[in-house]
Amino acid sequence: MSHTSELIATDIEAYLRVHESKGLLRILTCGSVDDGKSTLIGRLLFDSKLIYEDQMASIEKDSLRFNTTEGNFDLALLVDGLQAEREQGITIDVAYRYFSTNKRKFIIADSPGHEQYTRNMVTGASNCDLAIVMVDARHGIQVQTKRHTYICGIIGIKHIIVAINKMDLVDYSQALYLKIKDEYRDLAKKCNIHEISFVPISALHGDNVVNSSEAMKWYFGATLMELLETVKVDEDKEIKEMRFPMQYVNRPNSDFRGFSGTLVSGFVRVGDDITVLPSGKRSQIRSIYTFDGDLEVAQAGQAVTITLHDEIDISRGDMFVHTGLESELADAIDAHVVWMDEKPLCMFKELIFKFSTKSCTGEVRKIIHKIDVNTLENYSENSEKLILNEIGMVSIDLTEKVPCDRYQEFPQTGGFVIIDRHTNITVGAGMVFHINSEKTKCSRLYSLAEKELNAYVRKHFPEWGCMEYH
């Protein structure tokens, strides 16, 4: 299963060409604490023979030192690198590991299971194509399993593999596996997730991870590795509309002005008609430059410098789009927000909202509802604030028009982060659900009056905290 090949010894250049042509799959492991996420990654690397001898020796030594598996070889230590993680046997920060097989390259993100570190899980999930949701067969679906599944749903991860782990501790019970499988299907329907695969495993012993299990003859499906190698994600990325958030004005001398950034969606050709947002100015692509030379066509994922036929005032945060296929310009949006700060989100507090390369100030005008992760139902009672790890639908007013899209259609330009303007700390992550591009003057005046009244309340009645007048 490893990426060893005879070409390495006979024709290294041919091997490198084959390796470069392999597809890349970005994977997230998530689920409740102690469900075995780190052990699973260690098992994938171990059974694929992708661990070096010095790493093996170090893990054997640390397994005895920290004794998190009663003296047995602890595969989780391959991923959990922080001292606190090794001492407690838990994952705190997101750890990334790269490996490859003969069929595919992988980047796998091991996310923490503790509710306290949900914000780290959101960070790890933001760039993944597939999620492996771990479930401990002894405990079944937990609250954090529901929370992570819901986050995968709103972030737009379309492919889920449910790995029902620790089957060895329940005597490899088929009945228990089927029970958990049915429960998770009901959960997935509420989270708008449809592409689901299930596999019963024991990450500790390697059952159905890379090799088929002798102890579960009743399971006739693919192993976890086979699922990872064959899942089709290329069609998910076939987005035609071009989105090019401009990051840097490249001006090495007086004769050259280029606009540098990463093409996050679609493709662009020399000669294409483009519109620059938010100004609405139009021009044509004169040339496309990369580090390796000029291009006639650039596609999503490439870092390029673009020059135009016309002199247009363009700055960081502007976006190039194909004329006629523009993003919307929004100064008011409804969005799902995952709150990541110890201090609660309070309405009408000025915050910084960062969309791709564009930053602007704004405020949360209303918390429409919050999501109960136990039932996955929406509720609006006591919705004056969001606390750490809560998820809610909120209405946001921005101080200027920003080019953006609905997250489900364009995750690259529909996602944003929220930054505290005083501490410069990232306090939340958001996904645009609805764009309110036309706000009436009456609504503006009402918002201003409401803001002024709440400012008066906060000044003269500070003991009321985040409570706002509505």
C-alpha cells in the first residue's frame, strides 16, 4: 500500500512525474474525545509502511514513558506531538500528516475531540474534501459527534466516512454496528449530508483500516483505505465561475503593474473580459505570469500575477470575476457563525470581518437563532449572545459593500473570519447563508436608532452586560 515503486531505482524522473500526477485528497478526522482519531492516523501510516525506523524507536520509548495504552505500542503518539497531548493522551491542536499510496496523495488533519477545542476543529475542516467521523462503538453517538457532523454540514464537506471504532471491545458485534449506523443516518439527514459510507474498525489492532478484518467476516464492504483511495471528489471542484481575490499590487518598476493572488475558483485566459469588484470597472486580461513562466490559461489553485489592458485603480481586497458572472456586492448578510472566543459575541459591537483578502468593519445586528447540538433544532430563546463553541444564524451589517457568494456555492469566497478589532484575535468563523444586498433607507435609519439606544443602555446601565434593547 505504500508509495514504493521500482521506478525510484530505475528512473527517478519518471517516478516523480507519476507522483505529481496523483490526485490529492484532504481529509479531516473528527468526533468525540477518545474515539481513537489519532490512533487511526497512526494505524494508516503504520500499516502502509510509511513510518521511519527512528520514529518507531521514539514511539516505542514514549509509549512506555507516558503509558497511555498500558505499556502497549501507542500509535497516537505519531500525531500527538505536544507535551500536554502526550501526557494526557488527548489531541489539543490540529495536527497535519502527509502520506501517499500508489493511487493517491493525502493530507490528513487530526482534529481535537474536546468541546473546548471545537474552534481548532473548525480550522482543520475549512479546507478538507472528506471527513472521517469516528464513533466509539461502546458509547455510540455523542454530543460532540453531533456538533462535528453539523459543522461538517454547514462548512460543505460532501463526503463523510463514519468509522465505528473499537469494535474489538464490543466483541465485533454486527448488531451494535448496525444500530449505530441507523442512528447516524438519522443524524446526517438533519445536517443535510447525503454522501455517507460506513466501516467497522479497530484502529488499535488494524481491523478494516488498511487490511480486511478476519474477526468481522460479516462485513463485506471496503476497508477504510480502499474508501479513501476510490472516493470521487474531482466533480465537487468543477466550478466554472472565476474568482480571483487580489492580494498584492506587484510593481517592481515603473513599466510594470501586475496584480498578484491565488485563483480560488474557475479558470481565466489571456483575452478574457473581466470585471473588478466592488468598483465595477471592466478590462481584458493582457498576460498571466507565474514563477515558472507565462501562461495562456490559469486554473483554480494557482498563484499568478495578472496584467490588464487598461489602467484601473485596484487595491488589495478587490476581486476579479468574468464579466456577466459577477459575485454579489453585500453590505448585509445572514450567516452561520461558530463563536471561538471566551468572551461572548454581543450585538452591535464593532468587529472586523475578513473575506478572502478583503477586511472591513461591521457588527452583528441580530442573532436569528442558535442551534441546539443535542437535537440539532433551531431555537431563538435567550439569543442575545453567542458563547464559546455555540453555533448560530446571525444578521451582519457591514460598513462597506464586499464581493462575496453563498458559502454552499462558493466556499472560497463565502467564508469569513471575525476579528476583535482591539486585540486582533480571531473570535469567530462564518459562512454566508443569504445575501441582503438591498437595504432600504428606513431599515438603515431604524438600525442607527437601535444602535444609539443600545449604546446609551451600555453606558448608563453597564450591569446589564450584553443585554440589548429590541
